[in-house]
Amino acid sequence: MHSCIPYEGNAMIIDTHTHLFADDQAAYPIHPDAMYRPTTPGSAELLRTQMDEAGVDRVFTISPWPYQWDNSYALDALKKHRSWLAVGVLVDPHDPKGPDTLSDYVEKGVCGLRIQGKILGLDPLDDPRTTPLWSKAADLGITLDVNAAQNEYPQVANRAKEFREMPIVLDHCGYISEELAPAAPTVEPVLRMSEYPNVYAKLSFLGGASSGGYPCEDVHWMVREIIDAFGAERCIYGSNFPTKQYNTKLTYDETIRLFSEAVDLSDSEREWVIGRTAQKLWRWG
């Protein structure tokens, strides 16, 4: 067994799953048809404060769905905070102009795209009508986050085979909402995805899968099985900031402590999960 001691290495710590909400909702309005609204602060400034308190160096943020296809706040935050903030956008996969829109975003410094299916009531993730957007992401050389339920993973597998050179990240390992999460904790569909070398596992599910709060010991076995299948070089951690909105059993600090000290990992595994893998997937500066 590996010794479960706090991480004391020198590797950069990178949080790979955050969402930003502007304090000024007049300047950055929530879409009137939003399926939910933010109930807690989530600004870039608040995130930076919590990062400093937790010892996190950099983050990747994904524009949240309450803004729908409007990525304005994340893009404006990127202009101010390029040294520590990387951005992934949402683009309507059915919009004929979507590929061109994505190209414009990448020219502005965006380095990620998130695609969703069942959770938004959209078409299957391998629907040919959405292929142009997937193809453009591959051509641009960016990482694609897919927010899919575990029973959508066969569709993701089809995409992984179609776009073998594009990194595809499994957001939350399928624990994408209380309604779509597995009835009992399982990683079997996730493990099957490890056969595709361009697929990565985002270990941001512990708070949702666990029956309790920190240190979520009842689901550490899930992390172990995923890392054993994928290798730590294809695994990353994420906080789901703002945690009061999206990860209510954990504080921001606890999300990194899970992987810096609580979960039983080797020193090498810790370094990959908390930062080294992320450095391969996104860019800062």
C-alpha cells in the first residue's frame, strides 16, 4: 500500500473543473430559459481567493449552462487572468456556424470545448449532425470535455475511435447530475473507456458518489480502479467550483486535499492527477 501522507512535491496543482458566475448579472445576464440559476457567488475573483487558500496554481474553467451559448463572462475573465486561467466554451452543436464560432474562440485564447447530450435533452453524442463541431475541435487541436451519463459512453467510444488524435475527457466519470448518476456507485462503464488511449478520466465525482462528506472514504475504491485502468497519466482532479453550487458535500480546499493527501496514491500518481496530466491537455498564458 502507498503511504497516505500530504503531498509535499513541487509539481504544479491544476484544478480542471470550475464554472464562473459574474457578480454583475446586469452585465452578464443569466439566460431567461436557464434550467437552473446560480445560488451562490462564483466569480473569477472568488475562485482566485479560494485557489490561493488551497494552494492551487492554475485552473481550467468551463462556461456554465445558465449562460447557455453565451461565453462572454468566461472570455472576459480569460483576458484578465491568462496566467492562471484556461477556458473551455459551449457551442451549439446544431448551429451551422458553430465550427466557425469555435475557431473564433480559439483565436481569442480558448483551449477547450464542452459537448453535452442527454443532460440537455440534445441528440446522441455521435449524431452525424454534430460531427462538424467535433471535427473542428479536432482540427484546432483542442481538448474536448464530454459531459455524458455512463449509458452514453458507447456513443463517446464511437467518437474516440473517429477522432483518435483528439483528447476526450470524461467529465465527472458519468456522475453528471443526481437524476442521471448511477443508482449505485459503479465505474465499470468508465473502465471500458480506458481502452481508447485518447480518453481521459476526470476524478471530480467523489462528492456526488459518496454517502458522506470529506474524505469520502467509501468511494476511494472507485478512484483506485480508474487509475489502475487508465494510468495516472490519463487522470485529473477537479473541484466543480463553486462547490456550494455544484459539489455541496465538499469545500474547495477539500477537493484538492482528497488527492493531495486523503486518497491512497503513490507520489508519482499524485503528481499526475493534481497537475501533470492537465498540463498536457490545456494551455495557459
